Amino acid sequence: MPYVEIVQLLVSPVHRFEGRPGDGLPELPPDDLVTTAEVRAGLGIVGDRYFNHPAHRNASITLMAVERLPQPGQGEAGLLRTRRNVLLRGVDIDAYIGSTVFLDCGTGPVDLEVRSAARPCAWMDTTLGPGAQRALRGGGGVRCRPLSDGILTVGPALFGVRETQETS
């Protein structure tokens, strides 16, 4: 099984992209970037804006591949500007929609059901630069439902796909 790198983790207690993108870049507190995130099955990331939020239980964690980010425009591209939770290097996570994957940072696997695409919105043109929304189509990350409790940390992680079990 291959190793990937968790480049960044974001745990944000509030939704930062409110109003209109044309109003300009909102404050993006660097404290939202963390080195460790606690995942709870069916609930999300402890402390995140979507944790235990009924409307987001099936999509409470978002993952994105750093390789998909457009070249920086107004500053460093990363989770503060995309508002995804986990930035990965070494896996095209967008290719795993419909699969159950896991990340193991050394304390046991965190299973994630990859439910849908995290479609880029108009804010991407404001936060990453003109044309970013279009550039991220089909590669804006994925929305996941956590299936197990665990800890994610910045650094190397084992990545794998769970075998699907046939039901009779």
C-alpha cells in the first residue's frame, strides 16, 4: 500500500466564505491550520464547522490533492483558500468517488466513504486567482463521510482502498 503525505489540515469553527466573492478576500485565520485533527465516525472533525451538523453528516470531511491546485495567484494556495479539510500529496483523491478509503498516520486507520465531488465555487476565483474555479472542475476535492474514529496528522500516511463486500 502506498504512502501519501498529508500536507495540511484545516479545522475551522466557522464558515469563512460569506457574502459575495466580489467583496474581496475575507479574513483567513492561520490558526485554522492544525497539525492534528480528531475524526469521529459519522460526525466529522472535532471542532470543525460541519462537525455533527445534520445536513453535512454524509459529507463532513473534505479532501483535496495538492497536485490539483492551480498555481498561486494572490498568495500561497492551500486549505485556507480552498476551505477543504485535508490536503494530500501523492494521490488523485478525486478518482475515488464511490469508494471507501483509509488514511493511517500511525495510530490506526481512519476510514472515509468518498461520497461526492467537492465542487469549486466562485470564491475560488477570489481566493486562488482568476480562472481557479474553472481549473478546479473535476479536481476540486471530495466530500467524505467518516466511518471510524481516529487521528489525522500532518506528514506521511498510509493510503488504501477498502475492499467492497458483496451482499446477497
